[in-house]
Amino acid sequence: MLENLIFLSAPIAACILLAGVLSYFGNHILSRGIIFIDIAVAQIAALGTMIGLLLGFTQESHWVEFSSYAFTLIVISAFALTKFQKQKISQEAIIGIIYCLGLGIALLLAEKIPGSSNYITKTITGNILWVTWSQVFHILLLFAPIAIIHIIFRKQFTKISDASKQSKLPYSLGRVRIYELVFYITFGIVIVKSVPIAGIFLVFILLVAPTAAITLFTNNWKKRFIWSWIIGFLGSLLGVYSSYTLNVSNGPAIVCILGIFVFVLAFVKLFKKATN
């Protein structure tokens, strides 16, 4: 038992960090009504990595990571700076097109990279069960300054998120775009760093599912963040343990547990309404 806990300590620590930061961003993403932006960003990040691999760099090299960040930040910055312009095409449609385009190019490039099928599978499902303490330490160092930025500007980001669905501007257009640029760049960095560890689907479910579940019961920002973090962590913990004991893929295990949990809470909410 002790050996199991020692082996799982790093994955558990990673779950705490990822559940916390993704739950925070998930509250903003759901409030803004741009649910699929993380999948699009994650796919662009994966595309940047594949281009780095195609250029001959190893997957763990700084050049590959730089390529992933560069592609992600270009796309996310363009999205932030054009968000409040009048558009004939909705941003959800643009996000979907970006995702499909990124995936299509990645699949074409995969034909030119040896062992690319394994990389694609890893990108989709992740491998959080085998995360190391060194990786946990690096993401902690990266997430800490991002957390500080969002603590400093929490009121501004919250006001913009609350106003996004009504397309209102709580500040001047120039100020809003600066805040949006900071928000989306930090969001992109988090996604780029999270995907190699957790995979695209797990990042998406941690971003959306816990927040969606708790939003059924409260609209308070603080309560939503705390409870979505708890739900995300407990679901991830149960998924990691199930993956380890049952010898199944860790990413899909966590995704299934969190997905089912959302629907269970939805039925609980409907039952409470019916009995009142």
C-alpha cells in the first residue's frame, strides 16, 4: 500500500495542480460561452510540436516546446484582439474551424514523422500516471506567476467574463483588449504545458465538466471555483487509482468518471426540482 502511494504521489500532485488551474479557467470559459476553445488551442499546440519534430528536434527539446508556444500564442493573441469586433461568423464557428484545420494539418504531417501515431495517441489520451516530480515542479514554477497575474487582475477578468455573453464592454475597448490579451496568453501557456501531461481530452474535461456540474447549484464565482477544483481533483484521483489498479488508460478513465459525475449531479438537480 505504501509503495503504491509513493508511486502515485507525483500523479496525485499533478492532479491537484491541473484540477485547480483548469477549474479556474473553466469558470471563465463557460461564462464566456466559448466551450471548445481549449480543444482548438490544444490542437494548435500539438501542431506546433509536430512541426518541431518534423524539423528534426527531439520531443523533449526546448525548440519543440518553443514551436508549440509560438503557434499557440499567435492564434490565441489573434483571437483575443478580434473578440469584440463585429463579426458575421460566430467565434464558436471560428474556434471549430481552427480546431479542424489544426487537426487536418497535424494528420498530414504525421505521415512524414516516424512514430507519429504513438505521439498522436499520447497527445489525445495523455499519460498522467507516469508524470515525474521534476515535471510537477516545472509546472508549479510556471503556474505560480500565472496565478499571481490572475489574482492581481481577478476583478477585471471576472467583469469581462460576466459581460461577454451580452457583448458589453465593462471598460474601454483598448483596456478590454489588453486584459483579454493577458488572459488568453496565460490560458494558452497553461494549455500548452498541460496537454503533454494530461492529453487533450483530459484537459478539456477538467476545464469544463467540474465547472458545469457545480454551476447547476450556484453562480457564485468563489464557490464555483472551490467546488469545481474539489470535483476535478477527486475525479482525477479516482481515475488515476482505477487506472493503476485495473491497468487501463489513465486519461480515458478520468474522463469517463468526471463525465458520468456531471450527469449524476444533473439528475440530482432535476430530482430536487421535481420534489420541490
